[in-house]
Amino acid sequence: DPQANQYAGIIAREVRRMEEMLGNILSFSKKQPVCLDQCNIVEALQEVIDLENEHCQKHDITISSDLPMSLPEIVGDYRQLRQVFHNLLVNARQAVAEQGEIAVRAKTGSIRGEAAVVVEVEDTGGGISPEVMRNIFNPFFSTFAKGTGLGLSISHRIVAYHHGEIEVINVEQGSRFVVTLPLQQPGAV
């Protein structure tokens, strides 16, 4: 029955959304242990892009990437950093809504005088107002009707655990989130 299939699809999507929401609430409410190991940022970013690509295509959103294979690995928690990049990509997709572009870039850089990897997620979603910008990393603050307001707050916490920085700036057609992560964790030999 086509109508039953349609309803089953809606139920499956809503269950996935609820699982994501519960996962976000659990991640926010309890401190997650950081499991440090060699971490390939390019692989994590490519996984997230592959995960979001189909959803973006449905809304005529193009994802472009500049991910050099020569990018050095960092010491970090692969699973948690992948979650940060997924949150940023989902936010970019929601900001664009229809017919836009998302660019994902990674490069080497520095943080506090140490070698680092810099990841940028830029969208053409129109930018962020100053009021929203002030609150963007606060828990439970969301501009999206279906949002929990935890994604960016959790991302901020994870990046801080990795002794990195996350910032957002408005660009010509939208916004750019910049995550800077040190190659080595402070105190590590």
C-alpha cells in the first residue's frame, strides 16, 4: 500500500530525529570521556559529507569540499570530533534550506603557537544576526523549529575538551564556522 509506505517513511524519519534529540540531550547532560588516539580529520569530514549528501541533494544544496589527503592527523577523539562536524554540517544545511551551497575545507594552521588543523564549514544561508551570534553556543538556544539548541553547545564543549577553538563569522552570503584543533594535546609527549 503506497500510503502505508509513506506513513512508514515518516515514522522512520521521526524516530531517527527523536534518537538524535535524545542522543544530544544525553551528550549534554553527562560528561563524555575523551578517548584520545590518532585521528584522521579528512576521514571524519568525508563520512559526515557522505551522510548528509543525499539529504542536501533533495533540497538542491551543493556540498563542495577541499580536503587535502596530506593533512596531518591529530590526537583526538574521532567519534566526538565527527559529531562536531556533523552538527556543523546539519546547521549549515538547515540555514541554507533550499538551493544553496555548503563548502567544507580543511587546512593546516596554528593555535597558541602550536601546529593545528583548521576546519571550515561555510554556507550561503544569509548569515547570522548579532543577537543570535551572541547566543549561538548557549545550550537550548535554537533558531530552528525542530532544533533542541544543543548541537552547537555540545560542539563547543567537545572542541574545548580538545583544547581547540570554534568560532563563527558572517561572510558575504552566509556564515562560516571555523574549528581549530591542535595536532597534539597539551601535556602529551
